Amino acid sequence: MATALEPIEHTDDGKPDVVPERRDLHFLPPEDRIHDWHVLGAHMTQFMNALSLFFPAGERMFIDAVRDYREEIPDPDLKKAATAFIGQEAIHSREHKEYNDLMERQGLPAAQLDAFVWSFLDFIKKRTPRSFPLSATIALEHFTALMGNSILDYPETMEGSQEDYKRMWQWHALEEIEHKSVAFDVYDRCIGRGPRAYAERATGMVVATAIFWPLVAYFYYRMSRASVECRKEGWRGHLKVFNTLFGSSPGVLRRQIPEWAAYFRYGFHPWQQNNSHHLKLIDDLVEKTDAAYATKH
């Protein structure tokens, strides 16, 4: 059970003083809702399910990338935050693996796509310099923090969804915001902030963008094609997903473009977008999650 989150303080440079905390939560969402848990329908369900497929292997890469530099971190507070980051990501990986197992048991190609992510990331790790996985990690952490912020900024897009799935995604969103600067700060302290470090950081984002989003689109295609509920919805389901992500209602990915582009500023830091106010939701979410889990045992 998590302790109460202390009021958020701000440092002299304006960045919120946020300390990540490992929370050992369990969600156990219902297997029979894996095809239609999202309030916006089966296609949006499969889009979110497709995102989940990246997390077991992706979180492991993040853990390994930060752990590889942990003993070189000169700041004891950052080293403590890195340890909490590793703990949070380990729980994310565990919970999303259980979530993904539900998909496989319900006839979705989760195991095959998950295996591809593991294999691809292993290939990248073995064939790139030591610093590249950390560069890729801070780029992908920027993505997850932006996506998490969208979930929390537009709660109406999930209002009415099955509660266990909704809480799981909200929890993941909150913790991605809570630790969004940790890997970046490890990179900053251990790799540096000069022109060469900036070039590698920017390259990491270009590569991550060019690979991640096409894979998300392909995974979504595979998942929606395998879903009976998506076939029932037909092409209008795809339009609803497109409008939610890129249209005017609310266009959650379209609205992320300025913050994505901000990453390429030479002096960028994740907390220049200060969305720490969302973290006040954590305690209530933890309490509801623990209560829901207790009723299942």
C-alpha cells in the first residue's frame, strides 16, 4: 500500500520536486472484456491493447538502460529515483504481461507480437553503442509521458470504460508522469549535455518515432483484424479511433505534437511541461485498486 503523496514542492529552477515511488499494485481485469473494455468501442479497445503489447519488453529495456548507468550517477537523490524508476517499470512489465496473456487466451495474436518486440529490442541492444539504449529510453519515456498526460487531460475518453482496465491505464499514466524525468536526468548526468550528447539524444527520438508509431499502427491492424467485435463494428470503428487520436474530438495525439517537438530544443527538460498536478490523483487510485483487488481474493 502506498503512503500518502506529499504536497508537491518546487525547486529553485522551477521544476517540481517529484520523487517516484514503487507501488506493488495488482489489477486482474476481466478476461471476458478484453475485446470491448473501452467505452469508445472495440477498435479503440484494440488500439489500447496494441500499446500494451510493447510494455513487457519495452519496460525491460528501460530498466536495463538505467541500471547500466546507476552506479555512475553522482547524485544520491537521482540514484534513489533511478532505483524507484526500476521498481515502477518492473511492476508495469508484470501487469502488462498478465494483461497481454488475457489477449492471447482470447484469440488475439499477443504472444507472436510480444515475441517480436523482445527479439527486435534484443537486436538493437546487441548492435548499438552502450549509450544508445539510454538515448532510446529517454525518447520513449517522453512518448509514454505524453500519452499518460493525454489519458489524464481527457478523462472523458475513458469515462464509462470497464473499471479495472481504466484504473490500470490511469495508474500507468500517473507513474509515467511521476518518473518522466528520471531516465533523462541519468542521461544528462552520465552522458552529458554537450553537442555530441544532444546529437545522440535527438537521433534517439528520430529513430524511436520512425520505428515505434509504424509498429503501433501495424499491431493495431493485426489486433483489430483478429477481433470479432471489431468486425461487427466495421469501418466506422477505425474512423472513431482516427478522430479520437487526430481529429477534433479531442485529437489526443495531434495535440501532443508541440510537446513532442519540444524534445528537440537544446535545453529541453521533461518538467518544462509541468503536469505534476495530476499526481494528486494517485492516492485515491491506489485505494480503489487495492479495494477492487481484495474483492477478487
